[in-house]
Amino acid sequence: MATMTAAQRREQARVEYDAFLRSCPTNQLLDRISDKWVSLVVSALAAGPMRYSDLGRKIAGVSPKMLTQTLRSLERDGLLTRTVTPSVPVRVDYELTVLGHSLAQLLTAVKDWAENHFDEVRESRDRYDTESLDD
């Protein structure tokens, strides 16, 4: 058996990624990016850089703790950058990276779909619930 370089091992692993397997790193990444707060933060930042307080106001219902955790995880994954500007008070801006913008296109499309089709989904739910009561 031939010895593989680290780059060859990474390439082989990339080819073998299977998000349907729980242990696959792509499964874990899908879990992260399918989070409601991640979707909303990424969609909000798609329009341009924002400060923490602006994000908190834009995203109704997100707690400061959850917003902080979400921003940290997105920064760790390379999807956004955090820029601190020394001033009084300190200014912190968040901005999507190129990788983050590529994800934003997809997540913004899902957000838009939800906004555009919710009435149809609600009607379907109502119909289902009514039929379920009749059974």
C-alpha cells in the first residue's frame, strides 16, 4: 500500500464526504448552517457589514447570548469577520467573507421562500389539522 501525503488524504476524504453519515464532518456543517439564527444572521449580513446592536435589533427574538454564540461560530467557520475599531465605546462590525456570501445566496433564498409561501403552508396546516380532527 502506497503512502499518501496529507494533501492526498484530505482530497480522498473530500471525495468520500457523505452528509447522510452522522460522523461525516459535512453532516455537522449542515447541522450548523441549518440553524434558524445562523440563517437569519447570514441573511442580515448579506446586505453589508453590521454592528452587534444592529443585528440584535434586526433579528427579532434572538437573545444576546444566542447572537454572540452564533456570531462566534460563524467567525470560527470562516463565514464572517469581526472587526474591532478602537473608540469610545469600542465599535465592532461583522461582515460576511467570500465564503459567507456564497452561503448567504442560498440562505437568503430559503428565507425569501418562507416569506413568499407561508400562506400556502398555513392553509395546508389548517386543512391537515381539520382533516385529522375528523378522523
